[in-house]
Amino acid sequence: MTESAISAHGLTKRYGRLLAVDHVDLEVPSGSVFGLLGPNGAGKTTIIKLLTALSDITEGTASVAGFDVQRNPMQVKQRIGWVAAEVILDDDFTAWENLWLQSKFQRLPEWKDRATALLKYFDLLEEKDRKVGTYSTGMRKKLEIALALLHNPSVIFMDEPTIGLDPGTRRMLWELISGVNREFGVTVLLTSHYIEEADALCDRIAIIDHGKFVALGTPSELKARVNADLVEIETARPMDQAVLQGLPGVRDVRSQGKGWILKVDSSEAMLPRLLETAKEHAIRRINVEKPSLETVFLDLTGRRIDQGGNETFDFRKFYTTVRRSRQ
């Protein structure tokens, strides 16, 4: 296995005049969990489509599992797994039949021992003859990961794998992802717009906005970039930016919609002064953020991750395309 499981240089994707991915450089060490963190519409899914050879690269180069994505797309597809945001399985098939179908798509003559071992690992062996339509959401997610691992890939792409799940199921899936990475030695590239998820799972994170990487590093490194508290304030009557900037302990002030974001040394020390200064302007809302990945994104972009655009994506169609491409 190569030192970098995924490598990209100047990776770019244009759709007409839209620059969806803007000259991205990426190195994902083998055996690591790497996160793409950003709002909907930031370009996360487009990057995965480029790296899995499901979309043509406009500019730049990329390799996955040691193979050039543009020159050797089939070799790349043979060495990757895929877990979509939605659980997409054949509900009328049993778990075993779903694994059998996956083996046919991937042309795996010797698959039964691997399938049995995976079902045992995910505590599904005793349920292998039940129709998947009767499974809980957690069981279905386990089976989908088992399908992704059936051909023993070296890299797994997980695009928003926990979106729409309840908190308990989401945390269960976090444990599964960490376990798969550790037990099977597979490299995981994970996309998410959940701050807590990226912080909990990823060795390194790229924060992406409007198709660009705006920050890259370990969770600790990224949080250390801010090294300050962020205070958001909104008032009914306009405030003068110079007045806010002149408050002791305020490092920076930027506008956000009808309010302001203040970067301060200490929110505890500065809040009494801010409240006194702003009281005549009718405070509508005030919020304090301690250093976190959320504050990193807020500091870099001036907005929260959940304030991104609306990226509509047909996961069922995408997954079907992936499976067919392996035939």
C-alpha cells in the first residue's frame, strides 16, 4: 500500500461557469480517517465523485490506492468501497442475498467466507436469513458497511453517512467507523457537516467552503488557530463598528447579516462592557462560542456551517451508478 491512500493536486471541477471544486490539494495517509467538513453545497460530494472516477476532472491530478484516477479508473473502483448518506439495500432480500448480489456486481467468486466473517463482526450472522426490510436502521447501516467491505477495499468513501439518524444511532455508527478503520486497516474519507462528528472521528480535517479548502489540520491544530472567544450580537438599532472595535479585549469585528461577530480575548471579561455599550441599541440576541471547529469555520467564513447553500443530491442514483460501474 502506498504511503498516501489518496493524493490530489490542483483538483478542479467546473460545471459551465460554476467552479464547484477550486484547485484542491489533498494528501490522505494510508490507514487514517480524513474528514471533509463543510456546509451543503461546499463541494464535498463533488470531490468524492472526482476521486472515485464518477465525474471527469477539469484540471489537476488525483490518485487513489496508488492508481491515477484519470488513467486507471477501473483499478481505482476495484479498490474502493462506498457508504452513502441513505441506507440503500434491497429490502426484499435477506442480508445474505444482499451480500450475494454485491459479490455478483464485483465478480467475486470466493466471497462466502468473507461475508460470514463480516456478518459475525457486525453481529448480524444470526440475522442473515431475515429480510432486510425488517431490520432496524442501525442493522441496515451495519449491513451496508459490510457490503462496502466485501471485496476488501483499501479505501472507503463515506458521504454524510449519519445524516438523518437519531443521536443514539449516529454514535453507534461512529463506533463502527472507528472500529472498521482500526480492525480492517482501511483508509476512510468521510464527508460531514456535523462538527461533533468530524471532531470525534477524524485524524485530520479539511474545512471546505465554496469549493476551496480554507483550513487543514488535526482537530486540535484547527481549534488552536482561533485561540479566542467569538461573540455574536444582534441589535434592533444599528451599531457603529468603530464603537465595538474600541471595546477593550476586542481583537476583530466583522458584520454578519443584521449583527456582528466579535473576536475577543475573553468573553467573560468583555461581556459586561458589551452589554453596557449595546443596551441603548435594544439587544435582540447574543451568543458566545468557545474555541471549537464551529468557531474555526465561523472565524474563517463569517457564518456557520449550517448556513451553507442547498445541495440537492440523489444518493440512490449515485449509489446505483457506483455499483454498476464495478461490473
